Amino acid sequence: MKGSAGEPIPLPFKSLAKLEVEIRRGELSVVAAGAGTGKSLLALNLAIQANVPSIYWSADSNAATQLTRATAMISGDDVRSVKQALREDRFHPYEAALSQRWWIRFNYSANPSPAEMERDLETYREIYGMYPHLSVVDNISNVESYAGATMDQYTLGLEGMCKFLNEMSRETQSHVMAMHHVVGEYADGLKPIPQSGLKGKISAVPALILTMHKEIDGLEDRILHVSPVKNREGFEDSSGNTFASLRMDRQSLRLSDLEFVA
């Protein structure tokens, strides 16, 4: 029973740890925010900075986007310069740095099926001798098609998918982190999002739910606020009004704890 179940993944953000947030193996979490807020950047920063064996189903972002983002985070270079180097076949200097994260693998299918995800996990285990410690699903609505579904069908489908992902986390002892959307009232990402703001009302299954909203400071940085609205292992505030603040460097896309200067 001890094994690796419940073992926390290294959390690079002290402000989240102060709110008793732990990214534990064998559990499912959901990160919900409006489009463009930064939930994908949070997941990728976690994979890069925690530096653990990871698999990332990137249905929302293509290979060039994720490659340039990851390269900027690792190297500290401006993501626009990295993208230009990729386009102009001048990417070779970055290859050595990327090779140091060879245990982070991506699938770029626009609509990965549960069977495809299971295949990827077994392939990962076959190659590396273990399942990934972190598995990112970006996002949960892309795993299956909900085109033409009624709201009830959509909700039931999401509930079923959460149960599948929760079972997957238990079977592989990986932390499964699924990105998700919010209802229209919170779609602009400019105010705290409560637990009730998740689209489809899928709060029952995940052990941890984080919602995100943003603050534009008018400079080169953006501030992302992360609220633990559900947390079985620690502090929670379902209103979303208690949050950790992370600064996003707009050049390297790195996230770090916000430091206030007196």
C-alpha cells in the first residue's frame, strides 16, 4: 500500500505549497480557466521545472508551439527568438538542452482516444521501464468528441472521462492533470473562479481542483493567480478568492513565485 501511491511530485512554486497544494502521484487534478489565461503554461512549467518523467497529450497546441515554449523555459531565451530559429533551421544550438529532458514525451493528436492514451502509457513503460510520474491532458474536452451533444450528455461524458482518468492515475501511479474550461461568466479570466464555475460540473471525482485568473501589470510580465477550490489533502476555498500568485516572464514563459517589494 505504501509504494509510490500519494508520493508528491516536486512543486516548484512555494506560494502554492504554502496553501497546502501537493501534486500527488496516483491522483487526478483539474486545472480550469478561461481560454488564454495560462493553464497550459502552468502544466508545461510544472513538467519542465519539476523535471520528472512526464507525458503530455497536447490536443490544444501543436508541436511547434510546445517545442518553442519548452525551449524558452529551459534556455531562458525569448520565445519569439526560439520560434524564429526553428523556422530558419537554426535550432541546433538548443538541441543539447532539450536532450536533457528526454523523459518528457508529447502526443499532438487533436482528439486522442482513451485507447490511444492507454497505448501511449504502455509504450512509455516499455521504453523507460516505468510509467510517467506526471500525465497532462490538455484538455479534457478534446479526449472525446462532444459535437452535437446536449448539455446533459456533455456533463455525463465529462463525468465518465474523469472516472477514466482517475482510474488511469490509480493504475499507473501517475499524477494525471487535466486542463478544463469554465462557464461563460468567467471566460475572460479576469476574476477569481469558484468551484461552481467549472464547465460541466465535474467536481466530484478529482482530488484537487485549481482555477486560474490573470492580472495584467502593464509591463513585460503577467501575473497568474491560482486558487485551490478543492483539495482533499489540504487547504481549500471553493470561492476561489484565496490564491497563490505566480509571475510569468513574457519572454521565456517561465513561471515563478511573485515577490512583493516593500
